[in-house]
Amino acid sequence: MYAIVNIAGQQFKVAKDQQIFVHRLQGDEGASIEFDKVLLAENEGNFKLGADLSGAKVSAKILSHVKGDKVIIFKKKRRKGYKKKNGHRQQFTKIEITGITL
């Protein structure tokens, strides 16, 4: 069984006991959260989508809050002496899918 769910503006294909990284979510480590924006669900070859998923939910548990790899932004204009170096590290939340209810 798997489902396609909208988490923080992005779509993820999730299954039970799967661990994924999503954009930073509010909540403490160890807290459980539910996502109700289920777009598609598959169970033993039967697909459900749209109005069939009115009460469907995906429950998850927050494992940790982490930072991603450093992204370096370097801007340069040739022959002008213009150089700018900037960077950032994206904030992520690692979650584990604990169940999919239709």
C-alpha cells in the first residue's frame, strides 16, 4: 500500500515505515503529525483518488530536525571586478510514516 500526499507544498510517494526528509515542519522530535491532503492511494491494485479519499489520512512521527548540505551561490561579472559569494543550508525534518488510513 502506498499513497501520494501533499506535505508542505510538495508531493511525496509514501509507504508505511518509510523515512523521508521534508521541508522544516513545526513540532518537537517524537511528536506525531497527520497529513490529510492525500491525492492518490493504492491498496492491493485498487486505486482511489479524488472524492473517494475524503477521509484519508497519513500519520507520521517526527524523528529529527536537520540541516541539508551547504549550497554556495557565486555571482561574477567578467572584467568588472564584481564577485559575490553567498550560501545557505536548508532546514529539513526527517519523518517516519507510521500509517495510512483510508
